[in-house]
Amino acid sequence: MNRQQADYRVVPYPKYRRWMVAAFRSTHHKTVIHGLFEADVTTARALLRDHKAKTGESLSFTAFLVACLARAIDENKGVQAIRQGGKHLVVFDDVDVLTYIERDVAGQKYVVPHVLRAAHRKTVRELHDEIRAAQSMDAGDLMKRFLPMRLPAALFRPFVWIWGWVGRRRPRVWKNIVGTVEISSVGMFGSGAGWGISPPSATSLMVTVGGIGEKQVSVDGQTATREYLSLTISVDHEIVDGAPTARFVRRLKELIESGYGLNGLGSVTATVEAEPARAFGASKKSQQQVATT
């Protein structure tokens, strides 16, 4: 219950925040390296605006980024490896992307995790529909699906410890709970360029989406205004080396800047050229057929 004083007020500390604190503390031991870069999203945003002008529908920018992220990981699977004990890494074929849905529950804002399963096999349209469905889901049902919130707050830290212990020995269980990669957006609530540095993630790879800023650049000898998205890539350096990370980032940047998955929305299959896959666990195909609907 709120207690109003002369110059301040005391409000409840939400249960889900206490859970997040326990989860953050459980990952402080990780050796994480961060990479900050920019991607030109002028083409992608123009395609999204064009789609809205033609159909009246606003497609999720997050869905587009998830599609690019999942495709880049599918070609460089080693960046989403999960450690099993001290001598093995498990590299899953599916790219399960953990993202977050903010909902209002009994007058309070809750950020509820949602895993987009096998995102590399889904189109921007399919990812958009899944995100919108999660956003419109009854908030109470969302919270019930998040198992830790059913526990007393005093059991959060023991649960996290047990959860981590199981995850190190049963990577499939870990994957089913948190996915294989995490994406979080801090730029959606503000304007202008800017990067976010997130705490260590439960996954070996995390992408933090920052803001979008404009820059004057030279294009074919002419000055043009372009839109650049700030992105932070964070990897567990005990699992992922710098060279595979660099190859993954280069491919992710290419996909974002090309407007991957947005050309020909509603059409049939399009062919996307992929660079030779050299990262650990990557596909060896030089071309893959991907749906753009």
C-alpha cells in the first residue's frame, strides 16, 4: 500500500523486479565482452513506412530485427552455444529468441519474457503476428506462464541457483526456459542515437537495441541524410571468441541494411545470397531459400 508523506511516498517494490534482481546477480560471474556498432536502417524504415502507407498496418520493427538476428545466427550458430559441464558445448540448430513484452497488471507495468521459437524459420510477418499476439494476451495469463512469479519472493535466489545448476548440466532444459539468444530494446522509449549496455545475460549472446539517429553522409557524390540504429552485441567470452563474433556482426549488419525480409511482403519466396559460412557450427550452404511473407 502506498504511504504518502509530506515530501515523498513509499510504494511497493514489484515482485517481478525482485525476481530480476536475483536473476541479474546469478550472471555476474560471466566474462562478457561488448561491441557497439551502427547499422543503416534507412532502407528498412522506408519499406516499413511504404507498407503502412499501402495497407494502413504498422509492422513491428522488433520483428524485423529478430528476423535479421535469427538469420545471422543460423549462419553462425556457434555464437549461441550453451556450455555443458567443463568440456563440452551444445550448439542447437534452432534459434530461439528471448524478448520482452511490457504489460499493465493491476495498474503496474510488468516486463514479461517471451521466447520466439525457431525464429530463423519464421518470416517477418509471422514474427510480427506472434509478438502482437503476446502483447494482446491477458496480462494475468502472461504472468502465470512465468513460473518464478508463482514462487514466494524468498525462494527467488535458491530457485535461480538451482535453475543455473540444472542449465549447466541440461542445456535443453535451459534452452526451453530462456531460449538461445536474447534481444532487449531500450531505444523504443526515447528518440535519437544512443547505446545500451545490459548486464550479463542468461544466454551466451545478447543484442541490446538502442536509439536511431540521423547522419549526413556522402552517397554517389551527393550529401544524403541516413538513419542509423545503435546496437550493442554482448557475448560470453568463455564460449564465443572474437573472430566468430565479428563474422556474425558483419552478417547481421548486412541483413539489417538490406531490409532483409521486407522486400515483397506478401509475395512468394525470394533468394538471399549468404556469405560462405566459416563460423563454428554454421551452415555450409552458400544460398538459402527464405520466405519474405
